[in-house]
Amino acid sequence: MPRRQGQSVPMPSHQQRRRPRAVVPLLAGLVVAAIVGGVWAATATPTSSHARATGGAATQPVAEPSAPPGPPACAAVVAGLSERDRLAQRLMVGVDAADPVGAAEIVRTAHVGGIFVGGKATALLRNDKLAAVQSAAALPVTVAVDDEGGRVQRIDKLDGSMPSARRMAASMTPEQVRAIGFERGRQLRARGVTMNFAPTVDVGARPAGSVIGDRAFSDDPDVVIRYARAFAEGQREAGVTVVLKHFPGHGHASGDSHKGRVSTPPQDRLERDDLRPYSALVGPGGPLADGSGVMVGHLDVPGLTDGLPASLTPAVYRLLRGEYGFDGLVITDDLGAMKAISNRFTLPRATVTALQAGADVALSSNVAPAGPVLDALERALADGTLSAADNDRAVARVLAAKGVCVDRS
């Protein structure tokens, strides 16, 4: 994600195409209301006809109240969404944190599945303004920030500063870092944030101010694993979804993907260092395997990406899903404001390519209408560039990650 908050690349302003919204089935609607309200709707116990007629107690025993219904299967909820709304669930778009009304309007009109709160403005993060954003949506909205500590923080002006990852690993125990993660997670949740693009699990010891630099816990993969796990477990305990980044590893890359194309060492070298945190933390049976996400970076990996950034390369997603066995939510790094992408691709094209390659969610920090991107995705679905079955599976993962439903596929 952009390490300098608040820098967005403007898109041309187009009139967003509107389509009638699909009517979500009653069951899905009840679930959405229950999620937003914070409780599951209970099933009422009917009164017997004799009691209703006489106004007295029924002569027959009254059945015990049934248990509150659990979340439905994701397939049923996905089936109740229009094609465009399914695609919209796979978008996370930038909003202006100084404009809470505008943020709610983006959600209301585009029905996007998530928003990214960038910049340094704080109006959207104060006075329960994010509740209005949730109220504008038919389905819960993922609200994401970058809040790693050190140079990359989001609520430091509101709730205080956190040390950088490198400083935490050098001066604290994992237990202390877990406590910091929990307290920061509690603060994020209190402000309406549901997802944090942290911790960084890149492995490296480059100068503190370089693109990763002190955002990395260490150049020792074992130290990264211990401290990233501690921070992530604290956040998760507080109710925040964590996203590990930047797969397959930015710590030894040749430069800054915010500024242009960068290369990493070849895959066999990455496997010795950079990829080990993913194997240990989100592989099958890993402590963060369930309920966490992974962000794929814009990195050229010799022999793996064949000239495309990792975020647009099917082989990279196969590596993460297959060899590393990760079955959770996979998100791209910023497709809108990072020049490793924007120098070569329009945002609609990059989004189609990323979702086709295997990403569940395409992230863009741009504060711009989502209509042109959704139009491109609809065309891609119509001509077979995007598989309808793959799209539905990705939407199910997105909804399951938000607790809307249970993915039984």
C-alpha cells in the first residue's frame, strides 16, 4: 500500500451506469440486518390457537424456543445478488476521509464490498461517521486502513503512535507486541475499522527509510514469524481482520513499486527467506490460516511472473493457493496509485486482469467513481474473460470474511 497516505491518482470522471438492484432474498436480508445490528434474529415461538382464542394458557405444552438461526450458506446469499453487485463485492475503493457524506454515497451508489480510508484526514474516523457508511449498504462493508506502526499509521493523530515493526522486534517481547496489537485493534474497531493491512511479513534489513526498511520486523524469517504472529493475534482478538503483506516478498526487491517496476530474487531464493512467514503462518494448520487475508504485491519474480507484476500473474495465485495451501481472502496491493501498475495499465484493465489471475479483491486507493471499473468487469464476465463460477466462489469468500454467511464450498 502507499506508504505516503493521502496520495491518490485521479481517474477520469464518468457517469456511473446504474442498474436496478437485485432484491436480496428475505433470508439474506435478515442476515444483513442482524450483522449490522450486531445480533442474529431469533425465531419466535408461536402461541397455540387455543390460547389466542381464550386469552388463557394453552392446554398443550408449549414447545421450547428454537435456537437463533446461524448464518446462511454463502451460495444462497451470492445467488440473491445481481451480477453487477456480485462484481462490486470484489472491489475495495478509496474514499476521502475528510468527506464522510461522499464516502457513504460511494457505498450507496456503487454497492462496493469495501472501502480504503487513506490520507491523514480524520473526519470519517470520528463521531461514529463510519456507522452512516454501513447504513448506506445492503451488505456489511469492509473498512480497511494501513496501520502498521512507525511510518505507516492511520489513527496516530487520534489514538497515539505505535513503534515501527523493526523497533518492536528489537525492544519488546512477542507478548508485549501482542498487547500492542490488541490495544490498537480495540481502538480501530471502536472507530469502525474492520480490516488492517498489517502486519508486514516482508523479510529484510534495508535502511529504515527505504520502501520496506523498518516496516519489516527483521531480516531473520524466524523473528518475523514470531513478531508478526504476535501482532496479528492481538489484532484478531480485538476483532480486526489482518492482512499479511506483500506476497511473495518485498523485502529484497530492487526498488519501490510505488515508483515503478521492481524485481525480486528468483523463487528458490524467496523460498529460503521471504516466503517462510506465509508457510508458517497461513499455510494449512497455521495459526493465522483461518480468518486472515494475504496481500499480493506488484513484484516481478524471475521465472514466475514472466514480465507481469505478481498481482496480475495467475502463477503467483496458484503458488499461494496450491503450494502454500492458503484458502482465505486474497487482496491485491493498490492498483490505482502505484506506478508499477499505473504506468502500464488503466485501472479497469488492471482490475480485470487481477481478478482473472486469482485475486478475490481488487484494491484501489483512488477516490473516483467505480462505474467504469464495474462496466469493464461486466464485459469481462459476459465474454468469458472472467469465469462466472470463479467469480461466485470469490464473492463467497468475501462475504464469509465479513461474517455474512458460511462458505460450505
